[in-house]
Amino acid sequence: MADLINLTRGNPDPAAFPIQALVRCSEENLKRDGKVVLQYGHAPGYAPLREWFARQYAVKPANIFMGNSSLEILNFLTQIELKPGTRAFVESPSYDRANTLLRRSGAEVVGIPMEADGMNLAIFEKELQKGPPALAYVVADFQNPMGTTTSEAKRKQVAAWAQQYGFWIAEDAPYRQLRYHGQAVPTIMSFAPDRVLHMSSLSKVLAPGVRMGYVVAPEAVVEKLVRYALDTYIGPVLTAQGMVYEYLCTGALEPNIEKLKKLYGPRLDGALASLDKYLPGTIIARPEGGYFVSITLPQGNSMDKLLARAEGVGLKLSDGRGFYLTPADGDRFLRIPFCQIAPDEMEEAIRRLAGILD
């Protein structure tokens, strides 16, 4: 059997981790502030780090909540803002774990179909008229799993609806800084800062193992998060936050992001070129950054057929049905992560994929 090529996880390349820099930063922070970071640390996180992020977003530290990943923060938000009898909107397809958390809240979860430039606004508006959500979850930049970027016009409209109907937008932006081509689009938060909970993390631009996420939100929401976190785990992992703070203070993050762009940009280009070569016409959207590209399998194919055949040719693939609230909608959807795969290996993966399709 051919060597296995794994196309399931959106993992960063471990070769890009700034290990030695983080070792030095951890040591420095423990020496300087060990009595703080080794003690119980109450939510909302390590104060110097909250102040650092507040400066980046031009808000007050009271508008910043730090947690152990942005996914954990989303979990907290779903427990705080959603309950049986409320509604939640989510892109369709969307991050599978986000779908799970939204459903776990007991709310009615509504999938808004995605287009190449974001959600279908006609369907979004139709669902609003049935009843607005308490929370809408959106990955506007290089969406997981599609790779799409929501247009500025659609961001403005969704922001306007959030203000009009009084619902929260959870804008998840873990990939925003990893743009390899084109121009950045303003955040949804910039159009409605009073209705947007802007989440991100350092998992994609530094290392996922630090498990450090944050949200920029109105003070009232941060206060709710603090109360919920205190009753859940008392506080986040301050040793990791202290290490990250020292790293950020060195000014190393931006150079690290530029290094990642130089590494990942050619891998995106290679993935698109291989898909154009072996599977023309299947790409749903042509990403300008992030971690993923997605395709629609040709008519006559299905996930059951694909997954059974993939094992025989040394491919490990994600089940596209897992990204949809209604699994059948994803029967011909395939997410392809490219950041950990060199262009020559990606070409071989796409060649094998093409060979097992009907």
C-alpha cells in the first residue's frame, strides 16, 4: 500500500513552532512573575496579557476575556446566551465542533447555506422573519471548512441585522492573520462593535498547544463570562498566558506570521493547482488564506463510496457530512487542509483522490 497521506486535520506544521523562543519566554515569565502565574488565577485571565490585547484592539482591558482556546470561549457563550426555546444561526457547512456546541445548548440551530462570498442573505433574512437568533456563529475569514471569505457587503448587512434585531454575532477569526493573497476585509466587529463577540486564538499563528484564546466583547458579556468561568474552572492556565505575554512583548509575533505566510502560501497555491489539474471545476471557492480549500465531488459520488475507497489508496479523509446540521447535505462535500502538506505530496494526494472518484 502507498504511504498514508492524512487530509483530515487542520494542523499547523510543527516545523514552524518557535520552540526555543517560547522556552526563553517561559523561563523569563516564571522568574519575573512566577508567584502570580503558578497561583490560582481567577478569570478573566493574566492581567498584562489582557492589557496587551486591549491595546491591539483599541478597547479597555475590561473588554477582553482570556480562555483556554477560542472553542472553550464559544462553549461558555453558548451556555450563557442560548437555552431551549432560543434560536442560533450557523453557516452551513460550519466547523463541526461549533455545530456540536450550539446543539448542546438546547437551542434550535438553523443552518444558513454558504455561497462563495459568505452566507446566503436571502435565506438569512427569511429565517430572521421566522424569529431572530440569540446568537449567530460566523467564521468570516477563510472559513472552516470551506475556505471562503465573507464579502464586505455581506458583513455590513449581517451587522446591521444584528443591531436591528438585537442578536449577538460570534465572529470567530482564528485564520484572519493568515492571508497570503489579496486585501483584508474589515471585521464584522468594525461595523457593529456593540453586537459582535470577536473571538480568536494563537493556535494558528503561534502554536495550538498553548491553548490560549480570547474574545473582545462588551463589558457586560465579559462579566457574564467571568462568572461562568469562575464556577467552571476558577481560572485559565496562567503559565501558558505568561509565556505568551513575554513572547508578544518581544515583538516576535508579526515576524512569525510572515514566516507562516511564506510557508503556507505556496502550499495553498499548490493545492489549487493540483485540484485544477486533476479535478477541474470542483473547487467551491478559491481561498486567499487560511488552512482549507474545499471541493464538491462530481455527481454520482458519495461519502460512503469515497471513504471506503480512500483507505485502499493510502488516503485519510474527513467525512464531509460532519460539517452539516443535516448530514445528507454534505454527502459530496470534501474539506482539504493544506498547511501541513508539501506541494508535491499534495499533488500525489489529489492524484489518488481523482483516481477513486466515479
